[in-house]
Amino acid sequence: MAEIMNAVVKEKPELGAEFRQVKLPELKPEWVMVKVKACSICGTDVHIYKWDPWSDNRIGAKNLPQTLGHEVAGEVVEVGSHVSRIKVGDYISAETHIYDPSDITALVGQFHIGENMKILGVDCDGSFAEYFAVHQSVCWVNDTSIPPEFATIQEPMGNATYAVLGEDNDIAGKSMVFIGDGPIALFGIGVARACGAANIFVVGLSEYGLQIAKKMGADHILYADGRDGKDLQKRVEYIKDNTYGAGADIVLDMVGALPAIQEGFKYLRKGGRFTAFGIAPKDEVPIDYNNSIVFKGAQIHGINGRKIFDTWYRVRNLLTMKRVDVAPVITHLFELKDFKKGFDLLLAEPRLCSKIVLFPDTEEFQKAVKRLEERIK
Ligand code: ZN
């Protein structure tokens, strides 16, 4: 195998990244080497690309250079001496939360959170490269019928699936409000529809995203800035009018903006579930604690990652059996060397893209473009 490969590397603590040659990652005894077929750009990658205060705190200039990326699908080409669960030839994706089995959370089955958890592409080199190496414990074997541009988005689709289904998977016949129109909200709408949610509202800002939300199965489109003539009070009334006066059974905040969180509780019915996925700009969020939570009997569910591997199992089945069509969300495909085109689209205002998938290999890229053209036909 070659010793040198191409990768998208964050070199300096400033805007941007470089496409350059680096050494292949080291194959440790419990790790596997993966030839990347597709990798996709996540909001986290955009934070690191911009090198915002979060990146500076979380990664730090002293840990650069580092390869970007964590959403991935590829083929295992080599396994370490102590690998037993994964074999050469397996078509895998990676759970990005690399858990420490000695964490109390892991011991009680909550592998996705833990004091010593590390994140792929944040705490170590990532997957925007021709090859990447990863611990076998976080490898997930894909169904070979899932094309790489879909297999790579299972990680964010997993966020969406866990957020939608919660801990009890009890959404059938219920009403849901999604606040946000980014890729994870859009995947979530598809999952909610497939799993039997009966009435789906989306509150967003991007016309581009909201049009995809319709394709994914949203029943009602509302504008967070009131451009449709519905201010917050009217949106609350609209949601109540369409839920027999009660409010929504489940509200998912996929944005994290202060007004979004505050208004989310207003959409929620008594006894409903509020799912907190978006990351707030400040750690402290003022909310009406008594009326929003206590007297409402609300449940609040924080989402950090996906259940390992319960969520992956469900996502694989949903994609393999084509219960959710994620194609409308995957709006752009580029070769890895053209990664800057993807980041430019993600940084532009207004944002005219959703999920962007990159391909290190030209042939894989061409095959994916052909599939995309056939799906559009
Ligand atoms: Zn991601």
C-alpha cells in the first residue's frame, strides 16, 4: 500500500484548510485501515474550517496540523493484529464518538456519552483523506446496497433518528415541530414520516432548506422571521389550531438559537417532549422554568450523538429498505480536491446547499454523479 496520500488538512489556526500529501495513518493493533469511498461535510467541520472560538478552545492551535472530517463510508483494506470484529473487505462507516469502555456511561450501556469519549476528526485525525484509521469498536458494517453518498450521511442521520425517536421510540400518530432547516432537521423529517409521525411542522429561515423539508414529508412550513405574516404568537396559534388546541406532542430544537429554544416551549403541549439538539451560543439560556417545564410536565431530552449501535441499526434498515429517501438532502457532490467549493457553499449567505459529499477517488465520484443524475430523471 502507498505510504503517502492526499488529505484535507487544517494547518493553521485561521480560516481555510489545505489539500496536501500526508503520511498514511498508523495502524494500531485494534484499529482498521479504511479506503475512503465518500465523506461528507458536517457543521463541525465548518466550525473548524472557520477556526471559530469553539475550535480554538476544543482543538487548540498546538494540535494542528490535523486532518478534517468524520462522516465517512469506505472499505476496510487492512486490520490490526488484535482486530476480530471487522475484516478486510468490509464496507463500513464509523461512529464518531470513540468511547472509553471504562466510563460509567459505557458500563451501563450509554456508549455515546462519557467523560473520556473522543471525537473523530476533532480529537484525532479525521476522514477527509484517501485513507483513515479507526478503532474497531466504532466501526459499523454497512449494507452493500447503500451507495457511499448515502452511507456517509448515516452519522448525521443517526443524530436525527435519535432526536426524533427519543428514548422510548414513541412517535407513531404524534405531532412534531422541527425548529431548523439544516440537513439534520431534514433527515429527521424523513425519519419522523417513515416512523409514523402524523403531523409534521417545520419552522425555518432558509427557503432552500424549507423546500427540501416539503420533499422530506413536512406537512406545514412556517417562517421563523414571520415573513409569511405569522409572528410568534400567530405561529403558536397556528400549531395549536392544527393540534386540536393542545400544542405539539414533540418539539425538536435543531438550531440552538435563544429565541428558537424559548419559542419551542410555547409550541409544546402539556406533558410533551422537548428535544434539545442545537447548541446554544451561550451556556446559560433564560427560559420560563415554571411555565415551560414544571407546570407543563415537559420532558427534556438532550441529544449528543447516536445510540451505539441501536441508532445505527435502525438507520441501516431504514436506508437499506428505502423507507427514507435521503436524496433530496444531498445537494452537492465534489471530488475531495475540490473541497473548498463545498465549504464556500456552506459559508455563503443565503445558503443554497444542504448536505455536501466529497469523494477522494475520481471513479467513485463519477459513479455517484451518474446515480444522482438518474435519481433526478
Ligand atoms: Zn457530523
